[in-house]
Amino acid sequence: MPEISRFYGIIIRMYYGDHEPPHFHIKYENYEAKISIADLKMLTGHLSRRALLHVLEWAFEHRQELFEDWELMKNGKPPKKINPLD
């Protein structure tokens, strides 16, 4: 599963050929979650409040790039790295 971004110990990834809806995976410490790109809602898992706020801020800033990576990976192509949260 390719890593798309990493910041504050938070790792953002996507799977090749993953199921709809478009989403990304988060790993932070002992937490794991999936977040929908379209509405930035948590689909599964748990994150600490602080990590979730960082992830949502980052995803809001990079939503178009996330959709582009989703399309690339859906077609078996490697994703582009996305800048971390500043």
C-alpha cells in the first residue's frame, strides 16, 4: 500500500484497486482509520481527536490531489506524493 504523505507521525496511504467510495487510510500510533475523500467523514476505525483534526485539515487542503491519486491507483498507476501538513 503506497504511502502518499506523512506528517506528525500520521501516515496516509491508499490501496491499489480499492473499493468505492474514494477514500484514504490513516495510521497513527495504535490507531487506524479510513476517511472518505468526498465528504471527509470517517468510514471506519478510530483516531485521537488531535490526529483527526490534523488529517481533516490536510485532506481539506489536498482534496483534489487525493481524488487524482485515487484515479491513478484505480487504474493501477502509482500515486503522486502529497505535501505534508505545514
